[in-house]
Amino acid sequence: MSKIGLTIAGMLLCTTVGAQSARDQISIVGSSTVYPFATVVAERFGQTSQYKTPKIESTGSGGGMKLFCNGIGVQHPDITNSSRRIKKGEFESCKANGVTDIIEVLIGFDGITLANSVDSDQLEMSRKDIFLALAKQVPDPNGGDELIDNPYEDWSDVNPELPEIKIEVIGPPPTSGTRDAFVELAMEGGCKDIESIAAIEKTDKDSFKEICHTVREDGAFIEAGENDNLIVQKLEANPDALGIFGFSFLEQNSDLVQPTYIDGFEPTFESISDGSYPVSRPLYFYVKKAHIGVIPGIAEYLLEFTSEGSWGEEGYLADKGMIPLDEDTRLSSAESIANFETMTLD
Amino acid sequence: MNAQEELNTTEVVRGSLKRRYAREKRFRLFGLAAITASLTFLAVLLITITARGLPAFKQTFIQLEVTLDSKTLGVGENPDTNELRRANYNGAIKKSLTTLFPDVKKRKDKKALYKLVSKGGQYDLQKRVMADPSLVGETLKVWLPVGDDTNSYIQGNIDSSLPEKKRRFKDNQILWVDQLTEDKQIQRRFNSTFFERGDSREPEMAGIKGSLFGSMLTLMVTLLLSFPVAVATAIYLEEFAPKNRWTDLIEVNINNLAAVPSIVFGLLGLAIFINFFNLPRSAPIVGGLVLSLMTLPTIIISARAALKSVPPSIRDAALGVGASKLQVVFHHVLPLAMPGILTGTIIGMAQALGETAPLLMIGMVAFIVDVPTSLTDPATVLPVQIYQWADLPEKGFVEKTSAAIMVLLAFLIVMNAAAVYLRRKFERKW
């Protein structure tokens, strides 16, 4: 018995000895979508400055925000990445925990693509087609405003101009930010083009959201897990299927998959950055102003991230598939970030 | 029993004999089929991983003549460390490429040309110059790693018959690389980077040293904590504890703990070690603490089984010649049970080596470039590294992922081989 007691005492001793004192390394958490870009900046920052390479955890936007808003101090992260803007509730909870001064940085955009294997024909569709093909409930094709369970089986049923192949879309599960963005931008966008549903938005916002955001569950939409590489592999094996994944995976696999035109635009660097390709989302990161000067290197990290060589049109982030902001926005926000201007949420 | 009946029984037995033999044969066949099927799956798995991962152990290098004059590097006379660290090595590499191919004039073509050399090449140069500042002003012949796409072209993973638009590696790049190969300025060598560096976002610069060290540090903590605690627990429960309701309750709880999903231990670790004891996030010490919570029940159960299998006659004999209870346990029972305990421990360790779920909660699923050297440095572990590489868009990471799996498997095989060896060496039969 005494041995157990001794070991437990030893365990406690070791834990208190190792307790955290000062931290000399930036700690970053947050979105898995921003992760591939933030890591590039962090690695470069670590190589070219006298500071340690920041540590980046991939926790998802929501999880990152929760950690970030937990409070001020070395045990809390300094920066969180996010593939959406901070929510009002999150901002409030940050404030309640003493994280009052937050610097918001919009870094660029990420396109979400609908693609199929290069062995089949390249498709062209509207967001309305996407909604009709993938929603759980759609307006009765035989007329009337009533919503019925999605009856469409082939793409040609949705829109006669589309080929006569079975609707099969491989996409990420609901826990994924890519899925959220796809549903919000592509499906809700298509929803608004249908008059009977658009009318609901004005009267009942919640049921409008439910109609537009619910994906069919009868096998036409296949959940394939969070790994985008897996979706690309599945498309290669099944030329009739379409897949949903981020733009950087399309770029890397241009020999295997081709994008679908949405509302007449192909996802390219240009069409995403000027906003004509409709399915793209902003990428952000948030910094605690109180940590600048306490944790060494945060100001320099911000400077590295917002330099032209990194987030510019010819920068290394663009090489990795991030769509840069336009030049004026970049210049003005780089300036306000250099002055550590904090955000307000209206 | 008369003769008539006896004959009948023999006939009955003889009649059913064929069926019984057939039944046995079928059973053997099923068994054989099951083993063949599982071996086939294993073989397919190992072959695909090896086939994909082997190319990662070789890396393509390009020979360049780089002039490190202070003007290109953008450093003054007698530069200090900081200046040398920030110097424009990339510019020097670009310059040497454009002197090699002076016909390349257009911006777009130049960009394609620069992509031949890895972005990590500048860091190699930086390291050399910082180690020897007198190199500034010299012209060096250096071998630098090539870029991701160039590497996969050299490996034959890019089909040059595809139309140019569908390839990441363009016609002019193929032309340059073919010429360089002819001039013997491109070479495939053993990829020492893979074993010498931590994580990177450039596949050609990424290594497993960081996660390998992270795994070792974490497992060390796990072993040091869980082995003594588990053995002491097992000895007490098996040899000293009275059999009553309390010990029954403890036994049931230990058995239950062994079946708890590992993520729960991660949550526990987050609440206790990080939030209460304020230990740093992402540190091997926290990882080791969490994993030892997870492996404790496994080791306790196997240690108790090993203690139980020591024949009571040995205990009786020792007690008979006057040994105390403690002497009986430590002089006789424990040494005899040790092989079984060690086997259980190593199996528990192997389990801990493959865990990712509990580490997610305590921040060890992270991008960490620097190789950890102490228990409080941020670190990640091998399975996490594999999971992260599998998720990245760059194609070069496909082979790195498989190569990392091979390293993890090698680690596991070594541990299991050690378990088998220890068992064979110390095993006693009665």
C-alpha cells in the first residue's frame, strides 16, 4: 500500500514541478481549413526569425474559438484561425472572460468546388440545380408550392440540359466546415432562386433555413469523412460521381478531377477572388491584443502573415491554393493590423 | 447387451464415421480459409503501404552553382546572426537558376523555373552560411532538394502524355529537367531529411524525427508511471488484499476501465492535468500521463493473470522454509511472473503508441516543426503525424504518409519482438 502511496505522491510531485511558467512560443488553434495556410506562414516565420516556430493545433473553427475565449494568460492560445467570422455569442463569451481586445484579420478566400473525374464530361449547373438535386425536400415538380421528398434520381430530371446519370455526390459530414459553407453558399443560394421558398424566408426564417440546409438522406448524397484526399480517390474510382472539396485539392489533383461550372463560372483563382464564382468563403484569424508583447513574436508573426510575399497575389499562400484579397483591401488592412486596431462586432 | 445389439452399434458408428470425418475436414477447411483470408488482407495492406512508401526514402537533388555575394543576399559587411538568418537565400538560388537557363525571360516561365528547386532549399543554404559566415561572397556548388512536382515527375508519377493543362508539371519544366538529368545535375539519393527533420508543409522537407521523438518521450513517461503502479496494484490485489466486497468492487472497476473509450481519458487529462495542475498543452508529459491512465488497467489485468499462474506450491514451499510473505512475493512469485507481466506491459505500450484520440483533447494533434527535447516541449506523436499528412493537399505527402506508417509499423514490430523474446527467455514450465 505504501508503494502505491509513494508513487501517487511522486506523480503529484512531477506534475507540480512541470507546471507552466512563461511560454516563449506562439500558440495557435482553430480551423482545419486555415491550418494548411497558417502552417506555411508559421514554418517560414520560424525559419527566418529568431523566434520559435508557432505551434498550430487543428481543432476546428468552433473548438478553436472556445479555447481562445477561455481567457487571458499563457495557458490560453494567442491566436485562433477560423473559416467563418466570429459569432456574436462567441464574441460575448470572449468579453465575459476578459478577452476584450481582439484583432481580426481577414486573410483571403477558400473556394469550394464541385468536381468529377476527368474521364467524364465537365458539367455546368446553377445553384438552383444543386439545391434541387441535393435537398431533402423540394417543391413538387408536377406543380404547386407543396414540398415533397426529393424525387429526382438523375441529373437530367433536375435540368434537361444535364446528362442522364444518377445523382451521386460525395461530400464531407455535417461536422465539417466545408459542408457548412457548401450548404450555406450553394444550396441556400439556389433556394433563393425558387420563388415559393424565397417567400417563406420573409415570414419564417427558421423553416426557410431548415428547408435549404437539409441534405437528402436517401443515398444520393454520400458522406465520405473529413479527408478531402479520400473524396478525390473516390471520384477517380467512380466517374459518375461528383465530389465536394476545397479549391487547393482541385489544384493539386488537376490530372484526376475537373471542376463543375457553377452559375456559369469555373472555380479559378480570378473568378474566386473577384467574387464571380459563388461558392467561396472568407478565412480569418483572431489575435489577443493583450498577448502582444507578452508572448514573444506575435507582432512579427502578424507582419509576416500580412506581407505581400505571403498573402499577396504572388505570395507563397497563393501557391498553396489560398485566394488572396484584392490589393486595396490588403494594403489597408495590413496597415490597421500593424497598428493593432481591435475589432468591434456590429 | 447381446451380440445382435453390439453389431448394430458398430454399424451405427461405422455408418456415421464418414459424416464425422467430413465434419472435421470442413471445420479444418474453415479455419484454414479464415487464416488465408486474414493473411491475404495483411499482405495486401503491407504491400500497398510499402510500394507507396518506399519512394519516400529517396529524394531527388539538383546541383546548382550558387553565388552568395552580399548584394544578392542583402547583407552588409560582417553581418550578424540575425542578418544572416533573414538574408535572401532564395534570391541567390533564383539567380543561379536563371544563369543556368538564360533563355527564360517571361515572368510566368521564370516562376515555373523557380519551382524546380524546393522552397526548403533556401533553409539548407541558410543553415550552411550560418554555420560558416565566411561563405558570404563565395560561389558554392550545392545539392539542393527539388520541388514536390519535380520530384514526382522524376519518380514517374506524372504522365507527360496528358494534355499540358491537366498536368501540374508543364512542358517547359519537363524540358529543363530532362536537360539537367542529361547533364547529371539531378540525382536521386537517400532521403536523410526524412529522419533528421521535424514536420514541414513542403513534402520534400518534411521529416518524422519530431514525431518519433515525441512518441519516445511520451511512451517513456507512460512506461515509468504505469509499470510500477500497475505491478504494485496487481501484487497487492493478488497476494495481500483480503477478499471482500471492496476488493471485488475494485476489480470490477479495473476491468471496466480497460474497456473505456480512449477519448474519455483525453477529457480527463484535459480537466486534471491541464486545467487543474496547469501543465502545458501539447507536452509529452501530459500525453504520457493520459496514456498511462489508459494502459494501467491493461497492465494490471495481465500482471494479475501472470501472478495467478504461479503455482501455489512455490508459495507454500517458501513459506514452509520460513520466508515472510513479502520475501515469498519478491524472491519467488514476482520473478516467475515477470515474463507474463512484461508481455502485458509491452502490449499495453504498443496500444499507447498507436493512440491519437486522447491526444486530440490535450493539444498534441498539432503542427510542430521543432524537434522536442524535453518533456514540456510541444510535441506530437507518430500516428498523429500520419493522420495529419494524410489530410494535406500536396501529392508528395501521399508517399510520406506511407513511409511514416512503415516507420510506425517497424517500431511496433520491434516492441512485439521484444515481448516474444522476453517471454521465451524467462518462461518457466511446470
